[in-house]
Amino acid sequence: MRAVLFVLSVVITPSVRSWPYYDSSIPVDYVPHVCKDETGQIHYYNITSVGHEFCDKPYAERNSFGLAFKTMLENNQAWSTLCADDADNDGRSNGEELGDPSCSWVPCDETNTNCDKLTAVSHPGIPEYSETVGTSAEYVGVCLQSFMCQGYPLPITHV
């Protein structure tokens, strides 16, 4: 049984967790994703594989944010270049969605030790719209089965 669990954890882990060496390149460790399924029910997720689209393949395909992030890395650009863009074309910049609307966050290094992670408000790779859920304004997207296996369901914390 332990061998089966170990194999499953090795096989499943790359598709549900971002690569650790990329964690320091964006201002958050995870993003919240609120989505509505086909019945209208609201679901809450913490997404850790921010740049990936599907989980049915190893090293899943990138979403629009993941493609932009890859370009940023390939061109040796700083977060501020990706921050100002709107990868998912939902009207909010990647920085706004990841809690850095002024694009001032910089990764930790030997000269910058004041670099706490920020709190994201929505997902930069999934178009979401503003909707009132209970008494709160939320950014809500469509629940996609292929995408949701990357997230960790959260209990509903507000009605």
C-alpha cells in the first residue's frame, strides 16, 4: 500500500504543484479561484499551478498566464513586465489579480529581504467577472473540470 501511495504521489505531484524554483518569480504562492458550475453552485479553490491548464498530462499545458510567464523567463525579464499585462483578457492586469496592482513587488535576493508574498484576488490565467456571492463581491469564473484538479477545494468561508 505504501508503494502505491508513493507512486501516486510522484505521478500526481507535478500536475498539482508548481515547480518550486518558479515560486519565487511571482508574488503569490497560490491564487484563489471562485467558480460556478453548470448547476449554478459556487466552488472555492486554491490553485497552486497558476500557469497550467490541464492536469490529465504530465507537465500540463500552459494557460495564457503560463505562456506569458514562460516568455518572461526566456527573455530574462522582471516580474514588472508581466505584471502590467492582462494575460486572460478579463480587464484586470496580472498584477491586479495577483495582489500587486502597482507592479512594485520584487523577488527576494541578497539585496532585497523585504519581499513577503502577496495575497491574490483572482486567477491571471482564467477570465473571471465580478459577481456578488452572498454579501461579498467575488471574481467568478466557470468551473472547468480539467482545470479544477489542480486546485485544492476550500470550504465555503462566506455566504
